[in-house]
Amino acid sequence: MITDNTHTTRLDSLLPHHLVGRLYLLAGILSLELMVRWPLAAHPDLTQAATVPAIVAYALFLGLGQSRIREIKGNLRIGWALFWAHSVCYSAYAAGTLAVLRGIRTDPLFLFGLGCVHLAAVVLLGLAWVPAWAWAEMFRRTGALGAWACAGGLAAWLARAPLLKVWDWTSSWPGRWLQGVTYSSVRTVLGWWLPDVTGNAANFTIGSGQFVAQVNEVCSGVEGLGLVLVFTGVWLWFFRREIRFPRALVLVPVALGTMWALNVVRIAALVMVGVRWGGEAAVYGFHSEAGWIAFTAVALGFSLAMLRIPWMRRDGGGSGVVSSEASQAGGAQFAGEAAATPAYLVPFLAIIAASYVSRLVGTSAGTGFEQLYGLRFVAAGVALWIYRSELKKLDWRFGWVGPAVGAGVFCVWIAPEFWGPWVGMHGVAASGLGAALVALPAWERLGWLVVRVTAAVFTVPIAEELAFRGYLARRLMNREFDQVAFRALGAVSIAVSSIAFGAMHGAQWAVGIAAGVAYALVVKRTGRFGEALAAHATSNLLLAAWVLGRGDWGMW
């Protein structure tokens, strides 16, 4: 065993003490720093082309070599000299990026030098957070895994372009075939309900009367199939100790087939809505949400089937291998988890369900304005009231830490509004919400805003904190998540739950991830759920004040 007994600092003691945790932390820091590169898409530098294979290789190496990496023990002190050198290189890279954005320097030699500086910054950061001896020991113990991981990353990069061509039906027979099958299926379904269906197989257009829709490459179902495949794969890996293989794989093609069938129904329903109520009702009120409704239904159905069908579960019998005592214990454990889980997830799921209904029947065409937004507030409030006895077990107290962190998250959230115009970007996001509100009567406009702000400050933070910090972050550590203390949250559970939280925020996913990390660190530091809730509520309150005071409706 290789060790390094150099004296550790206070900050060292706050970071993960094991090598795997430090590697996950390094990946998170690099991901945040790489965000500064997004404006350079039109001016690629030395490191940009290597980003995709590097990410895939790093993930493969860390995922497949985790058991061997965990065996490495030693003092993972921070190399402060290397960290400050990294900071200098990264600052130079950021300054160069700004010069590219302003059009001051875009020549190839400058971009090459900028890439070299960025590469140096990455290497210095890696050596600062993980000492050189640890890297050497890690590569020694994993053998050829590093080479295989790099090969996997290169393969992913080489396969990227051919896979993207699947979406272009004009140059790829698989994409055209799937598009054609979907078009034919939609026409068959519509023929059962509409007597005068017309279509053109050459350009995949279909309709009736004045309304015509095109079954383009996106509507072929590739996106939905991809989402379901990723979800089922991650789910099977996550619950691999609780389900039986290869039996569990039976439901994967069932889920894929269901998703494709629902996509056919979705397109057929789109045409029927357009014929009956017009194109705007179809596109803005139905089409934009029906796909996510279908995916959510398939995902929930797959999850429930896996956990409820005894033939699929290890503790569900059917093989005679599990003893009656173990089966009873496993069933009791499952029942205990099932009793606590709804209190943490139902409020969040209620908001999602209410948002589907609100967008489906109450969205103004072309504006995205939800007239029935209050359904979200009511649904979450009812769910929280139903599970109030279970939720009383949480520590709802908070002090100054939560609101202070929430104010910091708010500053990060609106930061692009300040530096965006400085680098030649528009500062206020475009939105039709303001115009839609102005068109409302004064009392209705005031009522909508009161409900919107109240939901943002109370029900939304409670539901999201229960789901992501209360459930997911702890569930990643233990099946009996309600027995995990918030102070025991690990780097991996914080990272994964924060990424999931950020993914909810669409184009603002990056700051959403940062906010998720901040809220998780608050609850880990204090051990009080109320502290994270206070931080989240403060962020949303300040953001609401910003939107109302500045008219920046795109932030909502």
C-alpha cells in the first residue's frame, strides 16, 4: 500500500477521504469549468474535439474499475501550489474565451494556444485534487482498463456521427424505415376514426380537411425509444440486487413496444385534435406535452411492474431458493420503504401531473402561459396534507445558513443577466408570459401572480426538496432511505441527485445542478431538512421578486 503522510489541512478533512469520492468530485468540478467553453462551438480549440471521448473514457474507467480503486488507501492531501497554477491557467483560458466571443481573436494559432492552456489547466487540477502517487497506483492496479476505457471513448466519438444520421431519413435507411412504419401505423389508426384521411408517403404528411401534419424524423419515435432504453438500463442497474436476471430483461422490449405504440397514438390524436379544434390547439395545447406524458406513464409502469411482480423480484418467491425467513424479512423491508416513499415522492409527482393537465387544457397558444397554473399549487398542497403525519418526522427548523445560501444561489442564477450583455449576448430571456398577463383583467392577473409566487416559495420547494434531497440523495445510499442521516450524504449521492434536479430545469440545467449541490451541502452541513428548504424557498422568493420587478418573464 502506498501512503503519503504529509500533514492535511482543514479543507482536506472536509473533502471525501476515499479515492473514488475524490474522483467523482474532480469530475464535477471539471464539468462546471467546462461550461465556459460552450460559446466556442463555432471556434473549436484543441480540447473541444476530445471532450466526448474523454467523458466516456473517464466514466468507463471509474465505473468498471471502482472496486479496485476503492482498495487504494493513502493521504489525499490537496496540492495547493498546483491548484493555484490551475487557477492562473483557467483564468487565462477564460480571458481568451472572452476575446473569442468579442471577435478580437479567432485565428487558428490563437485557438490552438487557448486549447493548450486549457489542457494544462485540466492536468493541473487533476494533480491538485488527486496526488500523483494515487494516479500511478490507480493505473497500476487497474491494468489495461485505462486503455480499454480510452478505446471505448474513441468508439463513442466515432459512432456519434453515424448514429446522428439515423435522424436524417434522407441519408439513412434505418431512420427512413422507422419513419415509414410509424407513418403507416398512424394512417391505419386514423382510418378507424376519420373516413376522409389523406396522406403522402413521399413526404410523410397525413391529415384530413384543412389540417395536415408531417411524421418527420423526430416523430418517428426514435427519441422516445431512446429515453425508455436509457431509463430501463439505469433502473435495472440501480436495482440489480433486488431483481432477478435474466427474467427482468423481459420487460425491456415490452416497455419499448409500449412507448412506440403510444407514439403512434399520440400522432394520431394530434391529427384528430387538429381536425376537430384547429392547428393551434393541437400543437400548443396537446402535442408539446403528450410525448412526456407517454414517457412518464411507461417509466412508472415499468418501475411498478418490476417491483410488484413476484417473479421478477429476488424476495418474491417463484424459485424456492429464498428461505421463508429471508422472504419475510425482505418483504417487511420492502413494505417499510414503501410506507415512507409516497410521502417524499407524491407531492412532487402531484405537481408534475397537475402541470400536464394545466399545459394540456389551459395553455395559451404561442405564449406558454398556463391559465390553470393554480392546479399545481392545489395538487401539491393536498398531497402534503395527506402525508403530514409522516413528514412531521423531519427536522423543519432552520437558521441563517439556509437563507444565506439561497441568496447565493439566486446570485448565481441571475449572473448571466449581467455578464451576458457584456459579451454581446441578450440579457433578458424572451417570453410571451408578460404579454399574456397584460391581456388578463386586473383581478385575474393579480390572482394568478399571487398563486404563482406562493407556489414558488412554499409548495414547489417543499415537494422538490422532499423528492431530491429527502428521497433520492438518501435512496442512492440505502434502500431504507429514511434511516440515512442527512449528515451522512456522500459525494456520489449529492452529485447524482443534483444532476437529476438540474435536468428538470431545461435550458438552465447548469445552474440547476449548481443549486442542487448547494442545497444538498446545506442539509449535509446542518443535518436539518428545514435548512435546505429555507435555502430553496429564499432562492425562489428572490427570483420571483426579480421577475416581477424587472419583467424578466423568461426566468419563469
